[in-house]
Amino acid sequence: MSSFLNITCLIFFSFLLWFLRHYYQVLAFMFAIEEINRNPNLLPNISLGFHIYNTYHNDERILESSLMWLSGQGQTIPNYSCERQRKSVVVIGGATSELTFSMGTLLELYKLPQISYGLFDPLITDPLQFPSVYQMAPSDTSLPLGMVRLMLHFKWTWVGLVASDDSRGEKFLRDLQEEMARNDVCVAFIKKTTARKASNKDFYYYFLLSIRVSSANVFVIYGDTNSLLSLVFMENPYVLVRKVWITTSHWDIAKKPGYIYFDNFHGALIFSDQTSKIPGFKDFLKTVNPARHPEDIFLKNFWNSAFGCPHIHGKEDEGVCSSNASLDTLSLSSLENMMSDQSYTVYTAVYAVAWALHEMFLWFLGVFDKEDVREGKEHQHYRCHLHSFLKNLQFNNSVGKLVVLDKKRHSVANYDVLNYVTFSNDTEVLIKVGEFMPEAPLGQDLTIHEHAITWSTWNKKSRCSKVCGPGFQKKAQEGRSVCCFNCDPCPDMHISNQTDADQCVKCPEDQYPNQGRNQCLPKMVTFLAYEEPLGIALASTAACLSLLTALVLWVFVRHKNTPIVRANNRDLSNILLISLFFCFLCSLLFIGHPTAAHCLLRQTTFGVMFTVAVSSILAKTIIVVLAFRTTRPGSRSRKWMGSRAPISVVFFCTLFQFLLCGVWLLLSPPFPEADTHSDREHIILGCNEGSLIAFYFVLSYMGVLALASFAVAFFVRNLPDRFNEAKYITFSMLVFCSVWVSFLPAYQSTKGKMMAAVEIFSILSSSTGLLACIFIPKCYVILLQPHRNTKKSLKNNVNANYPGICSVNKKL
């Protein structure tokens, strides 16, 4: 003798809004019951039965259906049941959270276990509010992440959101917006809808219009089937909307025959829970026929809607189009798609109940009398004991997948990405184009086969602003979303080598940006080299002037005993020529690859040599002044007219400059450096002066000596000029001072190797001025007018202008 238990299934559908998938859930439920009853190893000697009740999407009708089932005989009397036998022990229902909430509140009064096969809702996991409700669906907390990964894959940064106006929709929008914000994806607009709003044509038209005029081309749809799909089943659609839709398989967009505006969703990308094929289900569908189940009024209505059969009220038998028709020939022909998600979940839920009952009866056999258990006399204990077995249930279903109902151990859903494609012959198909595995490593979690996707529109981009190409950076538009920006060129020495760069990156110091500012190029190393034209010109000039100075020195040495050479202190003239020779040569230290030795020597050598030259000129002018002062009776200047006095002037002046240079080299010596800033495209090798203060002290000291020489020479410029150098020294010092006064602003305004060139030019020009103004006239007399280079000529000239001066000249 076998026992008989009822399982009640409350399936949500309505005749006005008919969804094919809902009845497939009923068929999956029936197939699981038949399969379990044929299995001798599961619930032996016990048969499962079922009741199917229709529910509507409002609390009143849900409560009505629940009370009818609890009371029996079509009655709706609370706390009273007309059926004393074969009472149901569990309820499988709750396609939506609202349905579960409404049913759970009532069923909890009777401690009836309720297994929800709808979307996972964290609110239902609350053990205090819903202790008797169990969820079969895996957790979909990773769904927002998967959708954002899809957006990032296609570079969609401007997305519209549409969701049902309920707790699930609110939570999904909140989680999705947070994930979008973390990945710099912006929300174009948000629309919420309910079944009541969706049935309003004005709202419907405004809804479609706002989508069409939106700058976003991608929209996410999530939420309750009834509230959202009402938008699809509205008659007389306002306008076709060609957009890219992202949704889940729980929102049924299966095409109803004759509704051409399902093309609105052509090309939609659907996240569907990964499920397995149910062995034998396709064969079972082939056997389902209204003729075989005449008592099933739901099947007749489903058949009429699915195949587009005419139906005349009151003549139900005429509603069957063909006795040979089969469900596996429907437009959405792939039964794997029909068995996905909630249908598969219903199938698994039935098995979960069966295994929980199986474990419970095994336990009962060890506690109660076997005959009582077999005859169902302990029926009153079933409901309260079944909870503990459901909570601890763990089994592998017929496809080998582990099933756990523990609220703390819900698995995370994996998703297939399906592409919804419609055809002009009123057919449709779902094509798998990818998958999302949230627990896979980052970068491997989303797989998309773009070539397999059929798009609804040629414009697959969805952005608020145009793409900022390489060489540009984003600049936010004031008062708008971060996805709305202008594209500004990268600043100087910065690049961006990617699109939509938030900020340009500065090139390393040894590189510079190309013209497009999308790549850093290596800077060329450069310095004032002997090989380049400027280096060749300056070096050649320095060498020629050095040779010219040496030639002048040779002339003076060869004619050392002539009056014109002896007239202004022969030794000072030789010292001056030697210092000028080295001044010309020291300019070569500024040319070539800078080394530590070059940097240490070039400024100090230049400073010391020029000090020797300028101090020699100062000594010459002092000697001229003293020479003419000795002509006065009783003058004390005669004791300064010895040969050691002018040399002492040169020595002490040079010694002070030498001490300055020594302190400079000890405290902050010059050193080689690579200048990466002066030239945009070159690294200029040069010398850092170490201490600019010391450098300008050296220059200032030479300037003081030069001004002193100029002042004294200017004072004695009108003395007899046959052998008097005062006029020549005055003019030479004027040239010298002019050059170095011009040097200072020119040196400060130039950068890189041109600084060295400016200093070399100043050295050469000032030294040439001294050489030309002081010695060229003398060389002219010595070499070309030797008749003027005699004592007689000197005496005649001086006596004519300054009687008594001959004695002075004789001493000199």
C-alpha cells in the first residue's frame, strides 16, 4: 500500500498578459513529478501529486488563490479546510519577490514550507521575517558586475537604466550605479515603472519618446516581468526604438505571434543563468497535447496562444488546432533556452522537495510505527519536520549539479550571454555569444564572441562626448557627469598614447613629445663641439688670434731695444701679450665635450688670464701718470718709477683674483651637467658654474680693474702721443668694457650651448680689442715706418710740445 502526497505549485500568469515561458515552468514541474514517481530509489511506495493555482500580480488575487488552496473546494474561508485527506505539504511558487512576500506572509501562519523559484532576493534570506521560505535561484549579486564588464568590453560609458519600481529594482539600480561609478561608466537617465504605470498609454508613449531622444544608445532593463513586459505588449506602438538592450532572461522578451514591434528588442544581449539540459524533457514535450490532458484548462489556453489558434468561448474543444502538433516546434525552437532559468529552477525545486521527503521518511521509519508512516497517519508531523530536512538538504540532481538550500551557502550564479535575434518570418532565436564567470580571475571572467552578435543598429557606440584621441586629455564639463568632457591638447612636454586619457603623462627628462604628442622620443645629446660649424668658426678664430698675438710678441722681442718698445715699459708689454695669448687659447676650454677638468679650469683660467691682462694695462696707465708727474720739481713720484713697481701692481692684482678663484673651487666648484630643459629636443652637455655668486665676483673684479684702467687712461689721454699709449689704452678699454657690459644680458638670455658661445665671443672680441688698439699701431710704426722709431724723432716731438720731458722718457 502506497502513500500519496500533494505538492502545490502556484504559477503566475494571466490570460490578458500570456507568457509562454510560464507554462513551460508548469510543464517542467509536471515532468519532474512523473520522473520522481517512476524512480524506485526515490520515495519508494510514495507517490507525489500536485495542485496548480493561477495567481495575478496583485495582493488581493494572490491571497484569494492561497486561501482557496488552504480551504479546499474552491472556498476562501480562513482557518477552515474542506479537504481532510491528501493535504499538501509544501508550496513551490513565487516567480517574483512580491508574490513570495504576499504568499509567505499567509503561509507562515501555517508553517508551510515555501520554495521560491524566482529571482534571488536577499530580503527573503532574513530568517526572522521569512523562516519558512527557501530560494532555489543562485545569488545574482554579481549581475551588476557582469553588466558593467560588458559595458567596458564595448566601451559603453553612457548608459540608460530602466527598472521595476520595487525593492529588487531599487537594490539592483543602487548596486549597478555603484559598480558603474567605480569603472567610470555614467548613467544617462533612470526610468522606473510598475504594472500600473506601464498600462497607461500616455506613460508608454512618453517612455518610448524619452528613450528615442536620449543620447544614450545602450539601455539596461531589469525587474519584474509583468511591469516591464507590459511595455512590449501595448498595442499601437508609438515608434520603433533602435537601441542596444542589456537585460536578463527573467525578463521574458519572447515574441508573441503577430507583434511586429518586438523588433525593438532585436539584438538585445541577455544575461541568462547557466543551466544544464534536462534528460528526457524534449521527449516529454512531444507527448504533451490538449487531447491527452482534457482536464487541463491551462494547457488549452497555452496551446491557443502558442500556436495562434482561434478560440471560441464556450467551445473549448475547438481550441485545439491539430492533434499532431508538438511543443518542440514553437518559434523559439531551442528547448535548451526554454528550460533555462526559472523552468530549470522549478525542476530542481521539485527534486529538492522529493529528496527532503525521502530523508524525512527514512528518519520517520526509525521513530514511528512503520504501518502508521506507510498509511500517512503521522501526516500532521510532516510540515514541522520537513523544515529541518530542507535546511540541511544537499544532493546532486539528475545532471550532477550540487543543490544546497542552506540560506548561508547560496552559490554565485554564472551567466551565459545570449543574443536575441528576430526574423521577418515571425521567428526568433537566442544565440549564445559569451559567458560571465564572476569567480574567474579578473580579465578572464567575461568572454564575448563579437563576430557572433547581431546588432539592432549600426551605431553601437554609447558615449556622452566624442573620443579623445592620443595627444589629448579629458577636461570635465562643469555641472555635468564625468563622462561628459571636452578634449584638450596635452600641455608641453606631456603626452597621452591612449584614447580618453584622464591626464597626460609627462615625458622623462631625457625624452620629448613628438608633434602629435602621443609618443616620447629620445633627446639627442649635444654640446658645443669642434665638429659643428659654430665650434669650427670659434676655434679657428681663437687659433688665428693666438698666432697673431704670438707674432706681435715676436715683433716686440725682436725690436726690444727700439724707443717705441721701451717707451711704455717693455716688460709690461710682454706680460700683456703673453696673457692675451692665453686668453685666446682659454676660449678653447669652452668647446668640446665637457669634462670635470674642463669645468674646473675654463672659468678660473679665463678669470686669472684676463686679470693679468687688465692689471698690466692698469700698470701701464699708472706708469704714464707717474712719468709725467716726475717732471715737477720736488716730486716724490720718482721713487715709484723703478722696474719692480709695475710688476708689483700686476702681481698683487692677479694674486687677489687667484685667491677668489681658489675659494670658489674649494666651496662650490663647477661641475659637468646635462641640461634637459633649455632645448626641447636636445640634452645639452655643459658646465654648472657651481656658485653663480663666485662667478660674478670674478667678473666684477675684472670690471673694477677695467674701469680703473679706463679712468686713468682717459685722464692722461692728451699727453704727448708719439710714444704715449694713453689714447690707445682709453679706446681699448672702452671696447673691453662695452663687450663685457653687453655680455651680461646676452649671457642671461641664452640657454644651453649658446651660453658658452656667447662667452667665447666675448673673450675673443675683448681680447682682440686690446690687441688691436694697443699693439697694432706700434707694429705699424715698427714694421712700416721705422724712421719714426728713433730717439731723435721722439725728442723733436716731445720738446715741441712739452719741454723737459726728454729726461723722463730717458728713464723709462
